[in-house]
Amino acid sequence: MNVAPHHMVIMAECSACGEAREFSKTSLPPGLRHAEVREVEKRLKCASCGAKAGKLRFGSYRDD
Ligand SMILES: [Zn+2]
């Protein structure tokens, strides 16, 4: 998870219900902060529908 530059916004999106919210790396337990993205995704649980179907999307909102 340390591959993302600080200007990169991470969104956690639920593929079951479509709920998306900004994902903060600092909300991860310390043991997961350097885990691979797919490992983190496996642990995502949607706060809206409860499905474990989260996907992380990386995007930059900077104007180049
Ligand atoms: Zn959901």
C-alpha cells in the first residue's frame, strides 16, 4: 500500500451495491499498511450492505 503517492486518492467501492467512499490508508491496522492491494481488498467489508466485495480504485485528482 506504500506505492501510492500522497496525492493519489484511494476509493473503496463495493461491487455488490455500488457504495463508494474514500479509503484512508491510516485506517488500516499496522500489519496491513504494507500489504498488497488484493490482500487489503479481501478484508474490506461494505459499511452499507455488509458484503465483502470491496475494490480499491486509485485515482489522481490533480490537473496535469
Ligand atoms: Zn455494499
